[in-house]
Amino acid sequence: MACLWGASFLSIRITLNEVPVLTSVFYRCAGGAVVLWVAVLLLRLPLPRAPQVWGSFLVMGLLNNVIPFVLMAWGQLHIETGLTSILNATTAIFGVLVAALFFADERITARRAIGVALGFLGVSTAIGLSSFADFDPRSAAQLAVLTGTLSYALAAVWAKQHLAGLKPQVAAAGMLTGSALILLPLTLVVDGVPRLDLMPVTWLAIFYYAVFATAGAYLLYYRVLAMAGSGNLMLVTLMIPPVAILLGAVVLGEALPPHAYPGFALLALGLLIIQGRIPLPRRLRRN
């Protein structure tokens, strides 16, 4: 999973050399939706028919795909793929905070508070607070990626409240369909009719992130979730950035700013503490 998602940052960046942001995201959502609906039919899963379910798919698609995919793709025009993947890991940090706001059983414990604090310290270090002294496209791109991770966290809340009981493969297919329906008119108005005279490497990148890094990764995600549980699955968050950083360096010749690495280390430490993989003093564990 980490390899699939880590390589998606590279494939998206390659696509953006020829394809506008909205068009690239539309390809991702529409292509992924087609593959997932084929999987749903092959698995003979029941299809949702209630109008409110399809309305929920539209909202879920907006929060979990349209907003974060567009913001992160635009961000990748101005920052490195590796840095984008590091900031993407903030999804888990925002997830803890947003869940605490909406669900009584997700309160902020001492462990979670320490993990969240370390996570945000790591993000601040990775970004480099001095970069905001002179606000420029790079600073805006980093904020765009972080806003995308917040949207992911809000999507998780929406899914828990409105999509519970659906087969996850059906929910993923419906969500991507809702995303494509939202993106189609926006893409035509902003980018125009998509070009077809793209280089083969661009089509290959589009095929990869739509079929493998989106549809295939969703199917694998739910398989791993059933096998290993959500706690172990969260480890993929920490494994994606090294893959993206390595591919960005080898293929694109990217070099991250030095402060990105200790920032990621602090963020990873925060996530491990939230998971309970790093023990805390007994006094703190009671809270």
C-alpha cells in the first residue's frame, strides 16, 4: 500500500507537466470509479438505491476526493513530491482532533494530546516557519496540502455518520462517482475539453494513479484493514513519505530542504505515540 500511494505523488507530478489540475483529478476519480464498479459487480455486492445514500456519496466525494486531490495536486506544482507526502501524513493528526469534536467516545486523552502536539511541531519544522515571513506560492502550496488533510479528516467523520452499513467497496465506488460528477462541469468550464494528444508517459501516469493508486489501493486498503486492523493499517501513513521522497529524488532529481527530515521524524513520533506503540509514564497513561 505504501508503495502504491507513495508512487502516486510521482505519477501525479508527471501528469501535471501536460494536464491541468482539475482535469488530472477528474481522470483519477472517473477512472477509479469505473474500476471499482467493475469490482463491485464481480463481487456481486448489493447496489445502493436510496437517494439519500447517493447524496451522501456526493458530499463524501467532495470532502475525501475533490477538495484534497485538487489542493494537493495544485500544491505539487510548487513544492516537492516528497514534502507533499510528509504533509499528507498530517491527516492522522487532524483526524484525532476532528473526531474529538464530533464523537463523545473519541475524547482527547493525554496520550493523544502529546501525539498531536508533536505532530504539529513536526509539520511546523518540515515547513520551516521562516518560509511564511515572505508569503509566496511555495508557502501557499504547503497550506493547500494541509487544508486537504483537514478535508480528509472531515470526510472520515461524514463516512462514520452517513455511510455506516455499506460495503466499503460500494462506498468507495459511490464516493469516486460523486467526485467525478462534481468535477466534470468544473473541469469543462475551467480547463476546457481534455486533450488527448498527450505523451505516452503522461497516459501511463494517469493510468497508474487512477487504476492502481486509487481503485487498487482502496481495494487493498479494506483487505489489509480486515486482516491487520486499523491500528496496524495506520502505519502506512509513516511508510508513504520515504517511498515518495526516494522516487522524487531518483526520477525528478528533487532535494528536500534539510528541515523536512527532522520534521517528518517528529510527526512520525507523534503518530506512534497516538497509536500507543511508544509507552508513556504511568501517570500519563491513566488519562
